[in-house]
Amino acid sequence: MSDIHLKITGMTCEHCVRAVAKALEGVPGVEKADVTLEPGEAVVHGKADTTALTAAVKEEGYVAEVQG
């Protein structure tokens, strides 16, 4: 299992955090997603396509960027 780090922009509250976590956890290959409001990051546990992850976040109305 590997971790994928994402920078998430557009989140303003805990509802946003839950929405992003739920979207990420709905992507095939994701075992768990840890999302934090400050500093606006997500750590995705599992093996998932990064394009699918960023698309899932975008669908919720936020922007995700893969961090090296």
C-alpha cells in the first residue's frame, strides 16, 4: 500500500473535509483518505489513479493537486 499526498484548495469547513474524504474514498483502490482543513491536504492510503482522485475532488467543487 502506498500513500498519495494531495493539496486541496477550496475547503472552508468540516463539511468540506467530509465531502472530500467521501469523494476520495469512493475512488477504486482507495482504502482510506485522511483529509485536513488546515493546511488543506489529503493523504490517500491505497493504490488509486491520481487522475481519478483529482476528478473526484473536482466533482465535489474543490481543486486537488498531487504533491511530489
